[in-house]
Amino acid sequence: MSHPIENKLATLSRRTWTRTIAAALGATAAAPLTQAQERRVEEERRAREAGMIRNAPIGYKETIKVTKLETILVKPRWLFLKVHTDAGIVGLGEPITEGRALTCATAVQEVAPYLVGKDPRAVAHHWQAIYRHAFYRGGPILTSVLSGIDQALWDIKGKALGVPVYELLGGPTRSRIRVYAHARSPRAMQEAMKNGFNAFKTGPAKQRPSRYIETPKQVKYAIERFAELRAAVGDDADIGIDFHGAISPALAKLLIKGYEPYNPLFIEEPCQAQNHDVMAEIARGTHLPIATGERVFTKWGFREVLEKKAATVLQPDMCHAGGITEVRLIAGMAEAYYASIAPHNPLGPISLAAGVQLAASIPNFLIQEQVSLGEGYVKQPFKVSKGYLELPVTPGLGVELDDNAMADKIGHDWRNQESYDADDGSVVDW
Ligand SMILES: [Mg+2]
């Protein structure tokens, strides 16, 4: 229900509105608004336009119960979750381990008997119950399912109170969220720059799946291709390099030495994340920041990364590491080691929205990964300007699915890629 003051404000023009708020912030002709104040004015105007001021749909402590957990397979390889409630509020999440969508969908239904009938707003309590009552704790599948459910419960809580999730987590800690795009060629990076990006991620250029130790020709090929990328975007842009854990530690050291003069933003997963001592040794051998985290789960997994100093950029995935509840705690652990958080995200717009809410509630955020800004999936896709996303002002996670636009994207049978050595047929990483 709208407030009488809002009805009046709604009729004000944008210019009048800006003047009104600017005056309230103490701006004068002699002392105009700072950029940060201007952004606050704009955020407040957007919130009012969206009807989000004084807009909680139910009262604090009015009863609300979970009625159903619904999963939807969504192309290209995602799994969306809708947690339905008897208040009509629906929470969204992405409870997915890539390549195991059906397994995750089944695991969601195995959690449903616990959650149905309960108040969804006790988010941290439900996290503990779902994680600890499993007896066998963690693992990629169960932690991903817990992550997606956690996102949906935060979405419900924010919507019930009429505020974005970051408001419930002590935020906002920032007014815009930096993002990067994937690009592998100079042309692709320059195109992305035209679309507002100034940070990118690429992989080591390869002419074949990497051998344990590569030839000087292959090492030179990788470094020269990266030098071309650096020349294409200049020294004021950022480029991370993702080794995907598909390079042996011995070859990783060779490549990193070659990349050092070109100052990549970070070297991601220079080896697999199953032996943090080895990654720590690689980290000690270079001044370049080492990043890892997409295959590390919960605070217990990241504890070892931090204690062994294996990485200074942590990349928990909002859909794998334990959701908003857990990644916020991981960020606090990272802060004690002066490490930053760059949420991993090769998934959909709900995952991105969860990362944005996290970024706006922690101090040590570096940059957010994305492969979709939500076009064709959500009603209000994210927009990139000068490398940043605007901070959402709508309640919960800030995204609503566009069921009509998604109609042609329902269902998939995506499988992980199989890679073999072309010369001897042995299994290789991609
Ligand atoms: Mg990666």
C-alpha cells in the first residue's frame, strides 16, 4: 500500500526530486553533491519509482510458512529453485553443481520435508540444520543444494521485510559492484569494452591440451597471446588468467614467470584445489596474486587456503560454497588475512544477484564474475556502466524471473566435456 507522501513524490519530476534530496543532503550552489551523494540520490529515486519505500508485504512476525520447493532445469546448464510460501512470497536460488543438475534437483526434494511448514526467515538456523543434520557434511552436491536454498531464504526474508538482502547484512558497503567479462581475443575484449567492461578473464592460450611439461614453443605461444591481449586493452584494464586447475604445477611455474611482466589481475587455480600446500608453493614463487575457490566449500575449506597462504584472492561460488550466509563468513575470515573476495559465477542471474548482495555487505570485495546479466531470464536484467553494476534497490535478491522470456529455455541435458590427449588417448583436463 502506498504512503500519501509517496503519492505526492511520485508526481515530482526527476529534476525536482534530485533538487529536493540534494537540499536534504546539504548541497548548495557553492558545495555541490559529491559523486557518492549523487549516486545515493539516484538510488533513492529508483527505489521510490519502483515503489520500494515502505513496501513490506507482511508485518514483522506475521506468520509465514514454506509450502513447496520447486526446481526448474534452465538452459544452458542451470537449475533454478523457487521456494514457495503461504504468504505468496517466492524465494529464488540456484542449487546447482554443473553437470549434476538432476542429482541436485533430487537432493533439493530430499531437503523439502525439513523445510516445508517452517518459517523461512530463520535463515542461519536452517543453514545449520540442513548442513549438520545431513551427518555426512559438505561435498559439492549437498553444499550446492544448501547454497541455492540459502539464497532463496534470504530472498524471502528481504521480500518479507521490503528491503534488499544487503540491508539485512549491515550494508551497503559500496554503491556500485565491479564485474568482469570473459574474453579470449583482442577483438572480443575491445567489443566488451564498448559494452562498458574494463575487466576481463581469459585462459592460457593453448594449441592442444597441456602436457605435464610443455615445449618452449607452447609456453612462448601462451605468453605472446597474452601480451597481445594486454596491448589491446591497455594498462588501465584488468585481465585475470584462469588455469582451470588443468595445468601441472611444474608448467604453471613456467607460465607464471612468462606472464609476470604483463601484470594480470590474478592467476586462477594454478593447480587443482585438492592440495593447498602445492598451490601455496606456487604462490610463494611469484608476486602475482593467486586466486582460488570455485572448488572449495564452506568456511572449513577456505580455512586451509588462508592458513597455508595458498591464495590472496578467494573465489567462493555463491552456488557451491554455502550461499550468502556462508560466503559472508568466509569473507570475514579472508579479511583477517588481508585477502579479497571475487565470487566465482559461471551460472545464471540469481547467482549473480546473490553475489551482488554479498558484495554490498562486505568490505573486502574485489570483483564479481558473470556470464549472463539476465537478459531473457529476469524482468530487470543487470546493466554494466564503466565496469560496474548499479546496486539493486528492490527487495530480496533484486531479481524476478520472466517466465514468458524463459519459456524457450526450459530443460537441458548438459554434460561435462570429455577431453583426451590427441597423441596417446589418455584422459586430460580441458
Ligand atoms: Mg575458474
